[in-house]
Amino acid sequence: MAYYRPPGPPPDPVLVRELTERQQQMRQQVRHEPLPGEPRLIAGCDSSFPTPDTILSVFVVLQLPTLELVEKVYSYGPVDMPYVPGFLSFREAPNVMEAFSKLKNPPDVIMVDGHGIAHPRRMGIAAHLGVLLDMPTFGVAKQKLTGRFTEPGTERGSIAPLLDNKTDEVIGQVIRSKDKVLPLFVSPGHRCDQAAATRLTLACLRGYKLPEPTRLADHWAEQFKKEVREA
DNA sequence: GCGACAG
DNA sequence: ATCTTGTCGC
């Protein structure tokens, strides 16, 4: 009898080997520390795919603590790399970097849609981008990639630690950002620690499941997507 | 062998 | 991520 097999073409083992190596190389550059000072500008980063082979990445910059939107930019281009769980960054980072270069207001920290170190090799896209940009970054994901946790309380603000499946090391925090909705997975990326990642996530909540940076980046990605599809 | 698998 | 209608709950 046949056994379960995830949909889509199987990942090329040769490619996976190479990416794993590059990823572990980058991991050695990751640092976790408190933010330099009180951040004034925080960016939100997210990507969408208007077509199967094109990517559109967005950056929004908000003022803290008002959460007022001060800038939004995007980059649209082709994607070559396929999506392979655990190697998302190699598929999205190139275009994300292009989008970042368009910002006129350099943020103090970046909130990325995806995981920071809550990753099999501690190199989620937030950590990956942090190393490439050499900037403070942290990840806010809607789904778990790795680790285990006990369900946090159902009330907004409840938090539970995300632990490494094998070592019990704390790799992130599971946060209930809104009453009775599925929790968020927050983890530091680069030049940022868990305390700062968690504090900023909570400071950016406005009644929605997603914190403003990520929520707005997601929102504008949707708008820009319509634009490029018409053009 | 079995389950899991960000966006 | 993306493709999609109706439907449940506050």
C-alpha cells in the first residue's frame, strides 16, 4: 500500500545539500542581544506571489509607539528557487533585499512574516535577512515549523514557550495576540533577543491577530498584487 | 517505520 | 503562498 507523500515535485537532494551548507554557514553569524536603544521606526516585511513564478515583496515602515505608517515600498520580480520547507529564505530573500533598498526611512528593527530562529537549523527567514542586512530582525509566524509547546491561555496576551523538540531549548514564544484565535510564533532573528521580539510584537497589536507591521505589509502586498496583475 | 513540513 | 462559497460567532 502507498504511503502519504506531500504534494508537489520532490526537492532535489543536491540542492538541499548545498542550501543546508550555506544556511549553516550563515547561522554562525547570527547574534542575539538587546536592541541598541528604544526603536523609533519598525518595519514590516512580507511577500506574495502574483503568479507561480513571480514574487512581490513589501516593506512598510511604522513610527513607534504610534504605529503611524510612514512609508511603503515593494519590489516585483521573477522567482527561480522552489519552495522547500526549511529553505524559504533562499526563495524570497533576493526580492526582499531589492525591496528594502528602496526604503528612504531606514527602520531600527524589522518584523518579518515567518520564523526567526524557531527553525530546524535556527535560520528562519528573519534570521537570514538579519544577517544579509546586518540589522535587528525577528520573526512572527502564523504556523509552527518546528518545536513543541503547550497551548497558551485563550485570552489575549497569554504566552507559552516554544521548545526545541529534542533539547528543550527555548526557540521562541507562542503568543495569543487576540482572544480565542490561533496563536502567533515569535522568535528573534539577528541582533535582537526574545524579550525585544515579544515586547515589540505586543506593542504593535491593535485588536487584530497580526501586529501592525506584518498586517499592513500583508495588506499592501495584496493591493500591489492587483496593480501588477492589471499592468 | 511514523509524523511534520514557515510562506 | 494560491485557488475559492458559504458559514459560524462575537
